[in-house]
Amino acid sequence: MFDFTIVDDIIWRALKEDMPMGDITTDSTVDEDMVCSAKLIAKEDCVIAGMEVFSRVFTLLDPKIYIERYVNDGEKVEKGTVIMFISGNARAMLKAERTALNLLQRMSGIATATRKIADILEGSKAKIVDTRKTAPGLRYLDKAAVRLGGGTNHRFCLSDGVLIKDNHIKAAGGITEAVKRARANIPHTIKIEVETETMDQIKEALSAGADIIMLDNMSIDAMKEAVDHINGRALTEASGNITIENVKIVAETGVDLISSGSLTHSVKAADISLRFE
């Protein structure tokens, strides 16, 4: 699932940030040839995501470290579950610990939040999708965690999809003009999405040939009216103030996609601990 060219770059940057000139505590207190073992334990119910990334931090510092996994990515675990056993050079393990946990805890928090919403949407046609509201430098892992939690990725970056938002519309001189310019400059394989806030904008976006219409911060009644009017002529995406409390009623409007920035921009990290033995 992971491209380790990307993952390794993320890990090395994190390690360099954490110990730019080494780990003076570990290097001054722990013998160079000391060997130890540790257990990775879930301290709350959660969905695990990032096991390979977690392991990679350790093996990049010492390829001889032994790792035994008991849980797979995407699995729900209960509080107290032993997720992994690790054994090897104590210095390498101590230096890897915080970076590895930071990445695993964040990814598992994202996957857990996504799974809660995906479970609510089960049986409906709506899919939960992420946004670009990710931690700078961690988008690849954030979006992987959404997938492991049962969600779907929106565009990965500004280069792989056209999403005409309110400021684009103002700068281009209107929805029709913005869509026209985009269509003239992109390959036929790329879809165009337009952000709308009113029924007049929805009608204009449809007439202009938008493939996807975002219903931004609309009331439930307005979304229902919009979905009925669009009537399958474009995909519909509900966006803005999506919560675990209202996502079911949003799905009942008939939208195809529900996007939520909170999956990644304000996620609570899962409580997972590495306990040395």
C-alpha cells in the first residue's frame, strides 16, 4: 500500500528534526551494545493504521531489529491489545520510539475517526471523503489513514483535479467563465468540480458542464432541493460543518459524497504506548 520512497523521506525528515545532532540522553546513558524488547499496546479502543510506517522507523535506524506484528492495518482493537513485539538494539529503539509513535498515533486517530463515520454511512450510497486540510508534509500518510479507516480520498493535491471554489469564481468572472477556461486547458480525462452555495449557482454550474457540484454549507432542506434538481446530471458533494452527529441526515439527502476536513485537520491522536521490558 505504501510507497516507501515517500515514507522514508517523511521518516528521515522527522528523525532529523528530533535529533539533529544525535540523542544525547540515550547515547550518554545506554550501552552501545545493549539489547532490549518492548510491546506496543493500545490504551484505548481504536482502528490501527500505519503499522508498516511504525516498523520502518525502527528498521531504518537498525535493520537487525526484530518485529512481530499481531494486528493488521485497518483492524479495530480494544484497549489493552498488544499490537506488536519489538526486540533489538536499545539505542536504536529509544531513538525511533517517539517518531514512530507520533506517526502511528496520528494515522490511527484519523482511521478511527473515519471508521466511525463510514460505519454510520453503511447502507447509504454516500461515501465519506477527505480534503487537503492535512498536516503539512504528512498528506501522503494522512490520506492513507483515511483509506484504512474505510473512507475515500478526494484530490491529493492542486495538480490532480480541478476544484473551482468561490475565490476562483470571483477571479475568473463567474462560474461559466471559470468552467469554460478550465475545460479548454485540461485533458479530457480530468473532471471539473464547482463549489456552490445557492440554487442559482447550482443551475449555472450544471449549464456550464460541471462534472461534480459541491453543496457548500447548505441546510439539509437546501441540499435535498439541490440533489433533486441535479437529478444525476452531476455528482453531488456535501461539504462544510460535517459532524458525526449530522452525517447520517446529510447522507439521507441523496448526495454522492460527503467531505470532511475534520478527519485530518483536527484529529485526536490514538492513545498507543510502547512499553519497554
